[in-house]
Amino acid sequence: MPAENSQEREPLLSFKFKPEELSELLDPKNPELLMKYGGTEKILEGLRVDPTIGISSDEGSDTSFQERQKVFGKNIIPEVAQRSLFTLIWKLCLDQTLITLSITALMSLVIDIDEDVGWVEGTATITAVAVVVLTHAINDYQKEKVFRKLNKREEGTFSILRSGKKQQVNGSEIIVGDILFLEPGNIVPVDCILLNGHNLTCDESHATGESDLIKKGHVKDGMDPFILSGTEVFDGTGTCVVIAVGTYSFFGKTMMAICGNDSGTKVISISEMLLNILDINKEMILEALCKIITQLCGAFASFYGLVMAIVNVISLPEMLFEALDERVTQLDDATSTLTFAYASAQMLKDNFLVRVLSACKTLGDITVLCSDKTGTLTQNKMFVIEGIIGQKKFENKSQINDWKCKVATSTYDVLVQGIINNSSAFENKDENGNINFVGNKTECALLDFITSFGVDHKEIRTSTEPVKVYPFTSERKTMTTIIKLSCNGPCHEKEPATKDYRVHVKGAHEMVLEACTHYVDVEGKVQKLDGSVKQTISWNVLSIADKALRTICFAYRDLTTSEFEQLSDGPPLNNLVYLGLVGIQELLRPGVKESIETLKKAGVIVKMITGDNQTTANAIARDTGILTRSGLSMKGPEFRKKSDDELKVIVPRLQVLARSSPADKDRIVKWLKENGEMVAVTGDGTNDGPALKSADIGFSMGITGTEIAKEASSIILMDDDFNSIVKAIKWGRAVKANVRKFLQFQFTIDITAIILSFITAIMNKSFLTAVQLLCIKFIMGSLSALALSTELPTNELLNRNPISKNKRLINFRMWKMIFGQAIFQITIIFFILTMGPVIFNLSNSKEDIEVLNTLVFNTYAFLQIFNIINCRNTDDNLNVFENIFNNYIFTMIQILLIIGQFFIVEYSNRVFGTVSLRWYQWLITILIGFLSLPVGFIIRLIPNTFVSESILNEDHKPMISQARMRLGSSIEDVMIQNKIISTLRGKKKKKLNLNNILR
């Protein structure tokens, strides 16, 4: 046995690192831990890999690969198989509420099967449950098919080194220890550590949210050596060692965390289910037992009646409230399913894919929207916004063409030449054949800037020959390229004998300006750069930087051949001629500002949670209106140090969280939910996955979103448009409003039917036959549900705050209308039953009794038909006809109900137990039914002054009031003023830096 155990442990013992230990290096990136492990060399040694050979097949043929796969796993992430329609139906059948309702309905049939209309309630409930299950399942199945098609991914091939030979393998065949070759265009399928590279630059925006390209290098050089799975290689080449694959990789762990947190239907134990059924239906069970006993012992029938009378009187109040709650649940499930199905189909036309059907309802109650920045609020692309070049200024994109016409031609030519040649970005064509630029986003923005003038950058590049390139480094903060000239630029007052070479420099203003001795004036002539001009340039830089634009300065210098040959190894950053500067910004998606303003008016608080740097995040947040003067901005590392108690003060004012990790996003979402907020999260990257899953509603981007983001979300924005969220919330509020409309209508039917049945039973008269009652409750109920559930969303829905999730679905105003209409309808029907023979001159003959019963049925039906119109509003709005013809389904159903009622009465006598009516009888019953509308008008005029504001007001209470936000801002202003005064009093010799004071 010991020997066997040692053999089992041998694969793990043959490697010095466990997969969990290697995963810790990357989530989050941990260069200190890498050095603690002994650096890259010790990693290679611990994985038994020679970087010049790769994994060697001499280690034991295929056994070595099997060992590695056994210890570190395969690069395969288990896919969530598409569920069959039967599986979806079975999952829904395990829902606690539906099981309870089904058993309740069966018990109702057992108790009342011997009564004329006793079977209607049970039959209607079972039918409603079947409709709910089938509609939910079919919708989920169709949406899942669309989602799978949308999320289909193709597996690429990659170059690796094994046994000293370079070979091509599929991404799923890569294992830990492989030496992987990276080149532009690769989307890395595993986690790696860089071994060697040449200008290797990666885009991690989909993995971490960082909008800037990241240049990879060694830890000892202060650079980032880690390459996360899901990263795209934009430039350069490199070799790296694979340290995590499959479910241990960054991508895999995020995907498994999402798939593991299934927030679907809760499956309960049999014992828990029985306890719930016993608790909900104790009176019904008692009644059933009593009835069974009395059926077995017919001699004690009178005793049963006495027992049931006592039971009902004692438990009447409790039974009433439990019956109402149970009925709300039944109707809410049935109506919500129908409403959700219609809404999700319509939302798909508006470019939303609703993956979770119930999200339609939750959508309208959102109180906080946590949005990512890159690719969500912004276009994930930089643009030149402002600039001062050749002493000519443009302040926005619309002025760029005017600037081009005014600036000196020689200055313009040198600028274009410098931007094109002093760049690592390159031209590419997208799938539609459109030309775009690939590479560093800042350089792409500069190339787009000059391309807008119709410049052929290919022609300029071929006319010049770059001879030396000094790439951008964090120390130099500049990029320099020396080209061999074929033509001269603007004249320098110290013109060399021959101008064979030109130095082009771009970079941070403090580095470029320090290296300049001359500048180009308005006329394109080179002038001496004195102190006053330098000061003006510095102020221009600050002016642009204050708008949170990224400033890039340009300079050049001409060299003779002899000067070029005497250059040292470093870039010639001296005696430069200053050209100008531009301000670059990541542009917002069109309409984002307006959408955020609309969300604010709708009572939805918007917070930006991004992995990007704080400066950029704050600039975008201010531009969109997310970050206000009284709001708080914080970095992820600082947020992580805060305790849960500190979050109570921070989170309500927090509007921007920059440099955040997936754990930060997940934490803030969970905190918001625990503190009573309904949270929605938007995102497109892998880093957004956990938060998208934890949120009440997760929005992902259908075009640019990663597989993880889509899998984690409940709604996919097919057009990647942030503005669609406003439409989605409007749809969500419309769905909830429509559910309420139907509940108001159906409860009126229920209450009147129950009370009238009770009264007529005492009077020994018949209210409605079983078939008539089924027609009213089920056929008319279903069609009215369709009519009221298809009301389209309106902009007025966004003019109020979200409804608090603690408020009941049926509010006071709805109950007022329900009971008001019920009292009116009961009075009318009772009046016809008692006074009808006199009014309509009817005798006690069988034929006249059938006419009276038909009149009652017809009047009751038209009371409901007109009450459907009345239920289009659930508040005190008097105009129930507003936009009524915008919903053609509603109009068609109303016409169908009227025609159907006519055919039931006139041509279905045998089935429905009716007789034909005369024209004046039709007219009277229709006019009586029409009275539902003016009665509804009067009910709405009844004041609500006798009800407390806490009952009437359904608005969600925000975490922090505007007054408290302004108070916090005022306190900060005082602190800043005190800091400035103390600094001034300190009489420091160095120049006052307001940025440091305000930091």
C-alpha cells in the first residue's frame, strides 16, 4: 500500500510547483511572488523544462505529457451543454411555487369535485401551471439557441517548441511547461510568463479592463512579464513558458466561477416541500380530511357541516390573507410568463437578447447601474480632440479642417511625416474591407488624425527610410525615429550644409520641451525658444491636460551625414525644434451622456467600475456626468483595504472605482445587494464576468463582449450600444406595470365571482354555470392578460424613481380600484338578479329564468370587457384611453371579446347554457357594462389623504440623499482651502503645484 501511494503521488512530486501556486502569480499579477519563487529560471526548473528545447519526449514518451496533464490539467474548459426542451421543462417542474400550486389544485379538485363549478378553480390552476412551464421552457430553449450561435468560438493553432522542434498545435493541446511562440494577432489561450521578446505589446482590455496596450518585459527591468489567457498580441514577438491551462488559467477560473454560480431554479427537498404545502394549505387539508370522513360516514354529515362552520369562522381572517397571497402568486406566475415572453420577443427586435426570462421583471426595479468604461461607455478607441501645432489652435474635432487650412504648409508636412514614420502602428483591413490601424491606441489616434486629411501614409512611408528607431520606454517617455530624407522640411536658421537625415520625436511634454531649443512659428519659420515662449507652451500643455486629455508633443531635428554618424547609442534628444502638441481622448459612444442623464432622472444611480487608470476614468466619468462635484473616486488597491464598516460611508458616495480587479467589482456589487439595492452591471470583458453573474441584472456586449461576459450575463446587448440600457429599463418597467394591470383586472373578477357565488348560493339561485364561469375566468382572463401584457413602454415610465423591492406587487391604489369595481359589479349583478324580472318583465317560468341568467352572464361579461380598458392605468391617472390605439393587439382583443361574447350568447346556447337576447336587452347589458369606466373615474377621484405617505409612496429610497452628498462636498472644499492656505503660509520656495494640493 505505501508503495502504491508513493506511485500515485509521484507525478506531483516530480514537479516543484502545484497548479494552485502557479495560478497565484496571475490573479492578480504578483511579481513579488515570482521573485519569491526564484524568478523565471526556477519556474522553468520546477516545471522540468529547458527553454531551448521545450518539453522533451525523451522524458518517457507520452508518459511525461500524461503526467503534466494529470497534475496541471488539460487546456480544456468544460462547455455547458445546451439543455434539451425536456430538461428545461423538468427543471421548471421542480420549482417550489409551481409544485405547491399543482398540489393545491389537485386538492381543490378532490374537495369540490362533486360540486357544479368546483372543478373550475383546480382545472384553471393546473392549466395555468402548464402554460407557465411550457412558455418558460420554450422561451429559454429558443434564447439559448440564439446565445450558442452568438457565442460560438473557433479554436486557433499556435506555435510551440517540443524536443527542440517548432510545431503547430491546437490551443487545446497546449500543456503546462510548453514553450509558446507569440506573434501579432494571437489571442493567447493560456497563462504564460515571458522568456524573451522583441517589442512584445499586448492588449489586455478584455481581460483586465486596461485600455492601454501593455509592453511585456522582465521583472528585473521593472516591466510586466505575465501574459494572461484571453490577451491579444498586438505587436512584436516573444517566447514564453506556459504556467496555467484550462480551469487553472485566468480565463478558465473566471469561466468556472460563472458557470458554478447557477442562480437558476431552486430545487428543494421533499420534506421542505411538504412543510411548505402543509403551511400554506392547512385549512384546505383539514377540509379535505373532514369531507373524506363524512363521505365514509354519511350518518355524520351534519357533524361535518358543524365542524367546517367552526373551522371557517375561526380561521376566516387568516384564510383570507393566505388566499390573497396565494392568488397573487398564481396570477403573477401565469401573467409574468406571458408578459415576459412577449417582452423578450419585442426586446430581441430592439437588439436585446434576454437569456434569463425573469430578468424582464427585475429590469424595471434597477436602482444602481455599475458600468465598465472601456468598450461600454467608450468606443475603445482614441481620437485627437484638441491641439496647438505651428502656433495654430483647434479646440474640437469640428475645427480640425480649419486648422489644416491655416497652419503653414511646411509645418504641416513635417508633422505628417513625423506621425507616419515615428509610429509602431500599422494599417489593417477589417472583415468589411474598411481600413483601420492596429497597434498602440495613441498612435492609431494620430494616424487617424492625419488620414482624415486624405493623406496617403503608405506613399510617405515608401518615400522615406527609417534608419534608427528608439521605442517608447517608461524612463524616456518618448519615441524617436531617424529617417533618411528625400526632401527637406522647413528651414532651420542654423541650416546644415546638407540635410540627409531627420529626427522625429514624440512623447511627454516635460521630456520633449526640455530637449527643444527652437520652435516653429505661425509662418512656419524656425525661431529661438526663449523663456516666455516656453512658459506659454507650458500653459498650453496645462490647459489641455486640465481637460483630462492625454497630451503628446512633437519635435524634430535635421542632421547632416557627419552628425548622424557621430550619434551615440541613445536617441538624440537635444537641439530639437518644437512643432506643437495634441490632446487625445477615448471618445464616448454616441448618446451616452444623454442616456446617463435619463437614468438619473429615472432614479438609477450610475457608478463606473473599471480596470483603467484613475485619471482617464475620472475624465470619462466627468464627461458623461457620472462623477459629480460631490462624488468620490477611488483606486482598487485603496478600496481593497477598506473594511465592511468603512464601506458603509464610502460606497454611497463612490462614483468611480479605477484600477479595480474582478474581486473588487464582485465585492461592491454584493455589498450593494446586501444593502437593499437592485444592481445591474454592464461589461464586455473577462474581468467583468463575476460581477455580471453576481448582479441582479447583467448586461454584456454582443459584438465586442468576451465569451465569459456573455455567459455571465442575463441580457446581451446585440448592438453593443450603452444607450440600449435605457430602452431595456423602460421595457422592464413596462413589464411590471403590465403585470400589475392584469392583476388589478383579474382580482376584480375573483372577488366578484367568489362573493356573488356565495350570495346566490344562500339565495338558492345560480350566478353562472360552470362553463360560463370557466369562460369568464379562463378564456376572457387569458385574452385580457394578452391585451394588458402587450402594452408598449412609454417615456413617462422613466419620469419616476424605481419601485422599492420591499413594496407589494398590488399597491393601495390598485386595491382601491379592485374593491371599488368589485362593490359596483356585485351591486349591479345582485340588482339584476333580484329586480331583473320586474325590469325586463320576466316570469318565473323556466324560459324566463334562462333569459334572466343570460342577462346576468352578458352584463357580467361586459362589465369585465370595459373594465379591461379601466385597468390600463393602475395609478390615479384619469385618462385610461391614452395611447390606446398604439397597441393594435389590445384593440384586436377587445373586438374579439365583443364578437366572441355575441356568438356565445346567440349561437352557443347548448354549450354555455344561454338563450338569444333581444336587441334592447343587448343594449341595456352593454350600457351597464360601460358604467365600469365612469365608476373607475369616480374611484380615482377618491382622495388618498386618509392613508399614510409610507403606504402610498413606493419609490426606492437612495443610499444617500443629495443633501448629504452636497454636505460631504462642502466639507472637502473647506479642507482643500485650508490646505492651500497652509501651503501659502509655509512660504515654500518651490513653485506651488495645485494638482498636488488637490490630490
